[in-house]
Amino acid sequence: MLYTVKYAPKKLDDILGNKEKIDYIRTWILNWLSGKKRKPLLIWGPSGTGKTGIAYVLKQEFNLDLLEMNASELRNKNRVERILGGSLLASTLFGTTRLLLIDDIDILAGRKDSGGSAAIKNFARDASYPVIITATDLWDKKLAAIRGECDKVELKRINKLSIRKLLEHITDTEKLDISKERVDAIADNSSGDVRAALNDLQSLMPSQRLREKDIFQIIRTILKSDNYAEVKEALSGNIDYDSIKLWVDENIPNEYKTSEDIAAAYNSLSKADIFDGRIAHQYWKLLKYSIDLATFGVAAAKKGVYRHFTTYTFPSYLRNMSSTMSRMAMMKSIGLKMGSKLHTNRRDALEYLPLIKELGKDHTELMMEFYEFDEEELAFVMDTSVSKIKTKKVKD
């Protein structure tokens, strides 16, 4: 299971950082539950600070009926009125209070406005139950109307000490063989993004509970077997199914030789992904179907057992994840700093990177001072090394 799911906060008190803002959110929901209507919350801030997670925590801690919408689903006025209007009419199970989450409203702001913002504004104003809207960039001009109808709660980046303590707790709980220095480095490079830190930690030890000889034996059993009981026996014990699926995905073409067998195997694996998508943080009874499809379903897809020796390879996804996560964290940090100066969201701000790179050739110190880049960030923008940035600063 992904650490971001396994170690997700269960209560508001479990959420890292932003304690005053979390207390405000607690008061907000308690007012709703006591019958006092409040404005929708517009929770904004950098990625990985818990904006979306807060809605799931409220659902669990206060037994709410959570209805989640992504702004990408609400592209225009007609879709907003059809989707959100339907949510007003739908009854909740057992009379529980409904909580509506409209996630990533920035996505809507980044599109050509077809009345979606105004329709969401009207809905938020008239909603008879609590509504949470999340955003990265609060000040996008297309969100002006929505801002006016909401109480705004800003979540700051989580400090490195808090992230480090969480990572140390996980390494102790999972009995991970990772040095303190490595944990410190993950926390230091996280840019206050808890989700990125957890992903980086898990990418370093994708299957710590399985030594290499065990994982190779399990994959060999799955891909060479045609017996359900044999496959289930190989999966007994404390197994990281997410890693198993990645290993199976990587090694199907290594084991299976006919296009028909390969296609059938990936068809079964894709059905496992469908069940994973339906789990959606709560329907965990579907996990058994996903596991069977990703393991015995793949095993049974071949027409006959392959007797040849196969060299199984480590999943390229896991091998590349660490560097990818670091790059994503760096891009987020740079985009947010540029966006605050350019008065736009971080995604649009990154479109100016070629210009910043050109200006940085002759104005290194000025670029760092204006955008508040550190040396590593400017080196990333300039596609060079930190040492060269330091040298150029001296020359400037």
C-alpha cells in the first residue's frame, strides 16, 4: 500500500503543521454540525500541505457523507448546474451531513471561462451544506467571484522538522533499512511537500519487506505457474501488492513470448487497475479482485507454461521514481516563487522559464534576489551546476 494512503491522517490533530488553520477548520465544521450555516472554505496553498486530505479527515472524524468533484469535471455552466445541482437533490445515507469537495479549482481557472466560475460561485453561495474548495493559486483573476463567496484558509508549507519526524516514524514502523542521513535528505529536499516526501521515501525501499531473492521467487511463481493455489501461496505473508503489480507489469514481456499471451496478460492487469480506481479510499473489499487479476489473472492468461530461463528486471518505474519526484518538487517550488512575482498560478508561471533562463545568463544575482531562488533552484532553471552559479555570482 502506498505510504500516502497508509499513513494518511485519521483526525484533524494528526495533520502536520498549520495548527491555527486546522483549529479554524474544526470550528467551521462544528458550526455546520450544530446548525449554524457558514460560508464555503477555500483552502489554498502549495502541493502536499493537506488541502484535499482535510476533506477526507473531516469525513472520517465527523462521519460525513463526502461528495468529491474535480474542477476538471466542471468545465462550463451547464456541467456545473447539472452535476452540482444534482448533488443538492440527492439524499445522504442515514441522514448524515453531506460535505462537498471541489478539488483543484485552479484547473477551472486555467481554462477558457464558459460560465463555470460564476456557476460555482452561485452554488457555493446557496449550498445548504458544507463545501470545501481547494486551490494552489488563490489570486488567479478568474477566481475573483469564487473568492468573494468563501472564507479563505491558507496552508503554509510544512516545516522540515515535522516531515523528518513523520519519516522517522515510518522507517521505524516499517523497519526500513535507511540511514538517518538519507531520511534527513528527503525531508530537506521535500520543499514542505509531505506527499512528495512520502513518495520519495517509499521509492527508495519499494519492497523492503521482501528481500531480492524473495521478490524474484514470487514473480517467477506468478509468471510461470498455472495453478491458483500455488500463486496464492507465493503471495502469503506481509506482501507489498503495489510493488508486486509493478514487478509483474515490467516482466510480462520478459516471460511471455507470443503477442496473444502478452496482450491477454496486460488485459488482466488493466482490469486490476480498474478495481484499484474503484477502491477510492473506502471500498477495500475490491482489493482481493485487483490482487487476483494482477497475479493469477496474469498467470492464467498464457496458453501454456514457459519452460525457458527468464531474467527478471527491476521495475523501471521504481528505479526512476526518486529522480522524478525530486524534479517535480523542484518544479513546484520554482513555479510557486515565479507565480507569486508574476501574479499567476505556478503552472502558467513555468511557461516563462525560457525567458528566465535567458535573463539569468547576465543577471544571475538579480534573478535570485527577485524570484527568491536559492542556488540549487537557479542552477535547475539555468540547466547548469550549483558550482557554476556560485562562480557566476562572484563575477557579477
